Amino acid sequence: MASDARAAGVEVCPLVGSLVKRRVCARYALRLVALARCRQVGLMHAHMYASSVAAAMAATLARVSLVITEHTEATRRGPRARWFGRRAYRRAAKVIAVSDSIRRRLVAEDGMPADRAATIHNACASVSAGPAAIRPRLPANPSGGPLIGVVARPQPEKGVRYFVEAAARVAAAVPDARFVVIGDGPLRASLGALVDRLGLANRLLFTGFCLDAPALIGCLDLLVIPSLSEGTPLVVLEAMFAGVPIVASAVGGIPEQVGDGREAVYALT
């Protein structure tokens, strides 16, 4: 996304030559220290685990203030990751949670003082879709039946496997329904094999990674969010902006975004 950021006038400063994700990286932290001192940074704002831990180390060494935004319930973090995470939180002047459920976890499980943890729900701007240009990338459906989709990175906590299994059941009851998974991730190959086993190869499409996923949402007839763990997903807000119905798991901050029988129907399984 660096090119889009630069086009919008945002300065981008690559610090390391590879993706730093879900791990502690001392080199990343040291490069942050150098950047903070060179630019005379007064405040660091970090998101997600790897950046939060690196920023906590860097803020200590560079003697600058730190704010962390926590987007997840950290259900997949092991003891070592939780240890590092707690120390990063304690270094922060404030930790912003994107849902009340995450804030409660920060206080109850991670030892954050209640007055240093705040909830600020995610927000997004409306997106204007161009269906005429986007539709060719989605599953062809001459019969005009419903198009049902997931927008998520295929990894365990996103529950995309359950969407594929449910699609097979829906396909048997609604022969003209078509399905799409918008996003790419580590489970893509195994999910593709599952699609083949369930006989959905001609009815379910994987688009891969898409920068214009919010625009694609507007082409769906139904958005499914089968997550097992969440913060407050932007995809919920993007679907609401587009007027697309939602079927969602009642996990994380989703119940704070949408009300049962109002904006969504919860799938409690």
C-alpha cells in the first residue's frame, strides 16, 4: 500500500527489508530509534503486535511518548507473545482498544490501569463502487442468483473454512447462488482443496488480494463474517455503507457495531 500512501501525500519510510508480522524484531526497534532521533519525533503511535513491541522498545531508548492501538483479542498469542505484549502496553501512555471487549481484556488480563485504556471504535469513509468495472472479476452468474461473499485474509481465526462448508449447503438449496472469497492468506491452498472436494469449483471464486475490496463489497447480495475472533472489523462498516445485508458471528466487537435484528443477523454456532 506504500504507493497509495505516497500518492495521498503520506511519507513512507521503509525500515527493514522484510515483513515484520507477529514477531519480535530487534532490528525493527533499533531502526525506529534512529528514525525517532533523526526526525525529533515526540510521539509514536503503533498498531498490532509486532509494531507495538518494537515501538515500546524504541520509545524507551529514544525517550519519546507512545500510544498503542490494539485491534485484536490476542486469542492466538502464546505465553511469550503475551509477555512482550503486556510490557509494551505498560510502556504506553495510552492504549486504545477498537472495541469494549478488547478494553476489558486489556484491564482484566493484561494488567492495564483502567484510566490508561480507552475504547475508540473503528470508522471508515464511504466507498463508491464501480460495478460495471468490478463485476467481471466476480463469479459469472447468468441466472442472476445471489452473490454471497467473505472479505477476509484466509487464516484460522477468520473462519473462512466455515463459510466454504456453509456454501456447499446453501448451494444445494439455492442452485443459482454463487460465492466469492475476497482476500489471500496462508489457508488459501487448503481451502481451494476443500472447495474441490465439496463440488464448488464452478461456483466459488477466490479473488486473491484486492486493494479495492471495499468497492467489491457493494456488488455482493450478502456479506458473511464467520470469524472466531475479531476487533471491530472495517468490513462491517463498509457493508453498511454499501447497504449490503450482513450475517455475522457475534464475537469481539461485532455486537458493538451491529444489533441483532437491526443491522445484522447473528450466526451463533
